[in-house]
Amino acid sequence: MRDGASGLLIDSHDPTIWADTLARLAHDPVELDRLAGGALRQAQAFSWDVAARQMIDVYRRARIPTTGALRG
């Protein structure tokens, strides 16, 4: 979560501050939609498709011999 982009960090355990923040969002649908869109975009970076592509890239890089590799 990125504060202000895909959600809001509330640096408090005070329930009044939490309630005020939630009330502000409830009364500001444009801001709520903006944060929801940011959360969706961020979540897509953690999809199974993305994870699988990244793992395949790791395996491909592991197979490529490096120059100057130690020989036994």
C-alpha cells in the first residue's frame, strides 16, 4: 500500500482519528474512487501471471553461464 496513492496510512490508534478519516472518505467519493483505482493497479503487480513471469525470468537468468565463473 502506498499512502495517498492506494490507501491511507493512519499513524494513530485513536478511534476518533480513524472514524474521522473514514467519514471523510465516505463523503468524498472522488477520493475514494481514486484510492480504489490505485489499490487495484498496485494489486495487479502481485497477480499470479506477474509472479509466474518473474519466476520464469529468474530461472532463465540462472541458466545463463557467466563469464569468469569459478571452475572446480
